[in-house]
Amino acid sequence: MQIVSVFSGAGGVTKTSSAVSLAMVAAESGKSTVLIDLDPRAAATTWTRTEPNEPGWTVNAILDAADSEGWAEQLAVQSTWHDNFRVIPSEPAVELREKSTVDDMELRLKRSLDGLKADVVVIDCPNRTGGLLLRSALLASTHVVYAADPTEDGAAGVESATESVARFKKSQADRGVPDTLSESGIIVSKYHYGAIEHGIEKVSIDDMEQLGTVLYPLIPHQPFILKCRRSGEWYGSFRQGQKLKEAYAEIAGKVFSS
């Protein structure tokens, strides 16, 4: 089972769009896929219109449970988008876990994945550069992919995210824990092909290439995705979203084969 965290140190740079897109193209390719919304903003939960199976059965319940083994399978909600796609929803109360003083809380998400019937798990991380939520995601993951748009903020988000992962890896090494977390690269979305913005955006992309591997193709700018987010629909179901879906599918092939 591949477990991929999608992360950025900045907000509004297509992190959730990339997480949801990677999960859905994996599901459509035949993989049993679970998307875990670990962001207190619950943007992925809202977009996919996911309601918990029972009141309170969100990712917060996993983080609150000392005996979280196997909980992910129970809390994963079947999505109406695709038979292979399930979502573990989030809620604002997840924010409180950042201040937890419980010794083992950072391991509870990882434990919850025991027995999960999935080929792929995608974690939509909070856009924080530290804290227990991020550490929980990285401890549970086999891979991390960085998400950005081709702006100064996007590049800064990648820089802070890579620094956070480097600190995480160092802390694990200091504890004598083998490094099993792979950095799969940087997904750049909202790229204006052939437009006047091209030159400006290239500067930010050049900056990102100094930080890690930029994954190609660059995802084209397509305002249609915002309409789908507002309406709770998968853009890949529509003709206008096919180029977006094809680009993410090519990226997913690289992420999930690494």
C-alpha cells in the first residue's frame, strides 16, 4: 500500500486540488483508493461532499483514540464519485490536536491504517511547516509530494515544506529510525501555457527546480476546477476537465511508481 502525503508550507497553492486529483485518477485507474483529509479547513471533505458514517467519525476520532488500530477502514466513507474512492473526512476540531501533549498521538494515524483495504492512500496535509498533524502524516507515509502554483508564494511553500521534511528526517535519524520516506517531487498546477504569465511563472518554477524534482507535465490553469469545487463534483467527469485529468494521471503514474 502506497501512502502519499501532499504538502505545502503555503495556503492557496493547489495542495487540496492535487491531493484530490491524485486520489481520483488512481481510483479511476482501478486502484482502491482512500483520501484522508488531515487539514482542519476540511477543503477536501467539502469538495467531495463527504459526511461521516456516524456523528464524530472523522480523522479527529483517529487522533483522539489510544486504540486507533484499524480505525481507518471503519471511518472511510464510500464516495459517490467512484466505486474505488473513499474519503476519511476532517473537521475544524482537528486543529486542537496540534497542541496535544499525548506521547503517542503522532503514531495514531499510522496505526489506524492497519488492515485498511486500499492500494493507495493520499493524505491532504495541513499547510503547516511543523506540528503534530504534519508529523502524524509523515510517520504514516511512504512518500511525500509537494504541491505548488507557479508563483512566489508557491515556491516559498515548497521551500518551507522541504525544510520541514528535512527536519523530520533528521529527527528520525537522531532516534536511529531508518529513513523510509521518499520525496516524489513537486506538482506545479495552474500553469498558463503560451500566455503572457509564462515568463513570470518560469522564474518561480526555476526556483522550485533548485529545491527538488519538478514533475512534468505542468498542470494547466483551468478555472473550471473552481466551479467543480463549489458544486461538489469531480471535474474529470466533464469534457472541460479532460486535459486536467490527463495531466494529473501522467503525474500520478510517476508518483505511484516511485
